[in-house]
Amino acid sequence: MHKGQERIGYLDGLRGIAILMTAAWHYLGPIYHMHLPYDRAFEWWPGVRYGWAGVNLFFLISGYVIFLTLERCTGFVDFALRRWVRLFPGMLVASLVIYACRLPMGDAMPGGDPRPVDLLPGLTLTNPFYFHYFALPARSLDGAFWSLYVEALFYVVIGLMFFPLGWARSIAGLLLLYAFSLIVTPIAIQLHLAWAAPAIKLLYHAGLQNFGWFASGALFLKARVHSDKGLFWMAVAIGLCSACTTVLPGGMEKSSRAALFAGLILFAAVQHVGLLQRALEAKWVLWLGFVSYPFYLMHSAIGVGLIARIGGALPGLPAILLPILVLGLMLALAWVVAAKIEPPIARLLRPATDTLRRLLGAGASSQTARTSGTPA
């Protein structure tokens, strides 16, 4: 059991590992090879082609830690405001920086020319698909934002379920939504239900097919809190189902699904293996975890654009130095945002969120856990 209000260090370390995996996928893998001066020269390096699985590791971590937040909140409004203050400052800064960088970098950055309407998906944490219903042809400023849209919906869904239903029923609700998303599409296709196509698209873009990862992470937490081996193996089983049903990136061979299993095994092992926990609590790994959120938001399009521009300006520079140099630059920028910019913005937002709490009758945030013995 974790003591008091302390952060769980090895989970921050896992965030650091996940962010390195994602960066390797974007900077060395095949997804943006058309922008990279070295094309696909490094995609066969160990781990590079499987870096996309870092996002699923993030989902596991989110499912685990979000219940720590839920159980010290007074209700849905308090929880929603906490999550908004946590996510919005970084997304605001990242959106503005990405938008500004696209103007001088042009086609070197993936994603095309920016338009003001393209700021909306990120700032509202809403998939651009839904803006099209309002005749707003918005696009994500960065393709990596897709997972934040899924996370934001998860927060809304789990918040609405947790406070009236409790942790067990809310996790069951996540699993029902996950199962429903997997069942509806094949049935509709098998029965040639053309009228169901809009509903299928809504489900797909909502990202409910990823809710199994969140449920697995939540069960790992409850297994640890209650020292319950049954919950632990249930978490493993649901994680395995999620690994088997996650859609692989285009062009990935089926064997690459092993990366999802490896991430799940690592997450499960770190719950009990002290040596792994200590390794993930190394200072440099924890530092990566600290900057992981702004880094994730900004590293993809800007980083790829910088690799393209620097490679074009310095053709004699060894190819492998390009992603290393840009990784360092993006980590430095992420630290500036995490340490110097996000906190003041959050402080500026606090009076507004406190006012909303009073108006909506949410009261002050409580630091008392809702469930006895559960760490906040």
C-alpha cells in the first residue's frame, strides 16, 4: 500500500519509459519516414517498430492513477475541474507552440498548413470527428493528440459512474463499454447493417475500444490496495484481452502485438518486484516522467519538422545525431513548460475553478479517501 499522499515513483518512471518508446516510434520508425532525411534507415533497431505501444502503457497508468484522484474528490464536478486544470495548461501551451511552429516549418512538419479552427480539438480535448457535425472542418494540430481525446472521454465516463456506483461497478461499466465497442462493429458488418454505420463511426472515434486498458490499470490498483490476488489476475486477464483486440498501426506485422503483451507484463511485474521499482525510480527516469505530458503533446510534429529542417541545413551531420539532438531540444522545451509555464497558468485558473465549485455546489476539494485504506 502506498503511504499518505506521496506520488508513486515507479509509475512516473513508467511514464518516462513510455515517452521514450513513443519518441523512438515517431523519430526513427516508419510512420513519418517521408519527412525524415534518413527515411527508414533506423526502423529495424530494437524497440523502434514497437514504440507505438507506449501509448497503451500510458492508458494502463491512467487507469491506475485516476482512481487515486477520484477517491480524494468530493464529487464529479470537483474531479472534472481537477482533471481540466491538470490537462488544459499544457494543451494550451502545446497548441499555441505547434501552431506557431507550423508557419515557418511548413511542409517539414506532418499535418499540413494550420488554420485557427484546428486549435479547437486540442483546446476542448475533443476528437475533430465530432466538429464535423457542426460544419467545422477542424483537424488535430498533431496526430499524437488522439490519445488525449480518449483520455478525456474516459475521465468523463468514469467520473459519472464512480460517485454514484463506487469503484467496482464503475470498473464493470468500463468493461461493458469496452465489450460493446468490440461486439457492435462485427455484428453490423456481418448483418450488412448500413444504417448502423454512423453509430459505428461514433463508437470508433470515441475510443471505447481502449477502455479495457483503463479497466485493467484500475484493477491493478485495487489488487494492490486490497492485497487481492484474484483482482490482480483479473487485471492481467483484461489486459491480455485488450492486447489481443487493440488495432495495430498500419503496416505492422501481427508479431508486433507482442509489444502490447510486453508492456502489460512489465506493468504487472512492477507491482511486486522491488528491483524493477527501484530501477524506475532512478532520477533520470523520474525526470522523464515529470516532463512526459508536455513532451508527448509537442514532440511529434515539431520534432519531426526539426529533424527535417536541421537535416536539410546540415547535410554532412551524421544521420543518427539528428534524432538525438532533437530529442534533447524537445525534452528541454518540455521541462520549461512543465516547470515554468504550466504551474503559473494553473494558479491563474484556480480562482475560476473555485468559483465554479461554489456555483455548482461542489464544495472544497477533500483530501480524504472515499474508501477506507485506499491511498489518495
